[in-house]
Amino acid sequence: MELIATEFVSLIIVVTMLVVLLRSRRRGDGPMTASFLAPFWAFAAYLLIAIPLHLILLQIIVPAPTVVRVLFGLHLATLPLFVTIWSVGIQGRITRTRGRQLTVTIPLVLAALFIGSLMLDVPYGVLFHYNGDGVLSGGIGITIMLTVNAIILISALLSIITHRIMYPGFSRIGLGFAIAVLSLSLFFFHFFRNPNLVAISGTFTLLFSFFAWQRRELTLDALTKIPNYTAYRSALGTITAHNEKRTLVMVDIENFRLINDRHGSDGGDQVLIWLAGALDTLSSEAIAYRLHSNRFVLIAPNLSHNKIVRLVNQIRSAAAIGTIVGGEHIAVHLHIAILQTPVGG
């Protein structure tokens, strides 16, 4: 009963977070994508299947063996589904580099192959062995499932290490700890057949995602939805504290007041939103921040001279293309300055 109570409490916590996120999404508070919500749905499904399944194992409810076998199949499928969606989601939200495609593709392929094999095996019991009551009794399928989950978590960890510049210090620590807790729960499940930690670790992982979302909302610019001055100061503090080598590209719109005078503040806001979006998607290696008004900055890894020239040309090309405000085409002129850290290093 302790396991069922743990899963029930976890379900309440997950559903509560999901309700808050859905309400925020309806209000339009920040970029709430389906990929961010997907792990919450997946883990809620895991718990909704786990609770009746464990009631069956305690013989509190006694359905037909076929129903029990199907529930076991769904139960075993939702765990790697949750781990995959969560690990792919955190990479997709923070990194956009081509290098991450492999770390995203591998988990998706492994999860798809395992879930497909699991569904095909339910009627035959080759990978998973079931007794006469439909209860899972053994088979190599459990080891395969845990191995798939472990590979997915290792892939996520490698992505965090490889693209650590794209992850704030809070995210690096939190994600690393979440991966460690999930891995520990898999260890206990494999060697002691104790699933208690799975519910706890999954809930903790989603709690971290939830708090990271709340923290990110506080550091997003309300107009442009890119990181704001507070986020920039935090990133700059980390860079200077660790004497890290970075390239900063300072950008501001020349004569922005004239745009406001001619098109009004709404037109000026449209230009700022457009430029912020252009800067945010311009480079897979850089993070764009809005400092204030018409001033922005890109923080990138330590770039070579050729890469800096290429990036500046891309910024100027995007500015020259411009945008449409009130049916009128507007191209902007930019002031661009380059700073490399450590200064004087």
C-alpha cells in the first residue's frame, strides 16, 4: 500500500503542476510549447496505469488476465516514453545545434523500437513472461527496458556536457541531479525490483522542470520573450567569476526613436519583437538577450575572427531584410560592437 500511496501523491502533484501550466498557456504567459507539457502528460499516464496495476497485484481488484497483461504492457511502455520525452524536450528547448540531432535521434529510435517490440510481444510473451493471471513474471524485456532508459539518460547527460554553455548554472546542476535520481531509481528497480523510487524520481524531475519554467519566466523579457537584462547579468556574472572565454556581440537599433515617432509605440514594439526573434534564431551557438529598449546582446562561445565576421554579416543581412509594420516595409540600421572575455586575457 505504501507504493500505491506514493504513486497517488505523485499523481496529485503532477496533475496540479499540469493544471498550472495549462492555465498559464491559455493566458499566453510566455512560450509554453506542447513539447514542454508532454513529459507531464506522459508521467501522469504512467501513474494512472501504475496505480490500478498495483491494486491488481494486491488482489484488491481482479480483472481478466488479458486486461492485466495489457496494463503491464502499457505500464512498461510509459516509463521509457516519459524518459525519452523529457530528455529530448530539455535538449530541444535549450540547444538548437546540428550536433544535438544525434543525441535526440538515438533516444527516439530506441524508445520507438522498444515500445514497438513490447506491443508486439504482449500476445506472445517472448520478451516478457506472464503467468496464468496475466501478471508479469520475468523475461529479458525488463532488462532491455532499463538499458534503453539508461542509454537515453546518458545521451541527455552527454548533451548537457557538450552544450553546457547553453545551459545556465542552475539548469546544469538541476538537470544533472535529476538524471542522477532517475538513474538511481532504475538501479533500485533492476536489482531490488523496487519501483518506489520511480514515482518519486519522476515527480522530482517534473518539479525541477516546473521550477525551472517559473524561474525562466522571471528572466524573460515581457515583450520579446527572449532572456532579459536580469538573465544577462546572471550569465555575465558566471562568465566573469569563472574567467570564461566568450564573445559578446552588442547590438542596438540606430535612430529607433524615429521609428516610434513615425509608427507609434506599437510599431516600435513590432520592430523590437522582430529583431529579437531574428537574433534569437540567427546562430545556434549564441543566446540573445534584450538589455533595454532597443539594445540587445548575443553571448556566444569564444569565436574566431572569421566566425565573428560571418555572424556580424548575418546580423546586418537580417536587419537589411527588415519587417512589415502597418503595411510598410521597415529595414533598420544597427550599431554593433564586439567584446571578448576575459577582457585583457
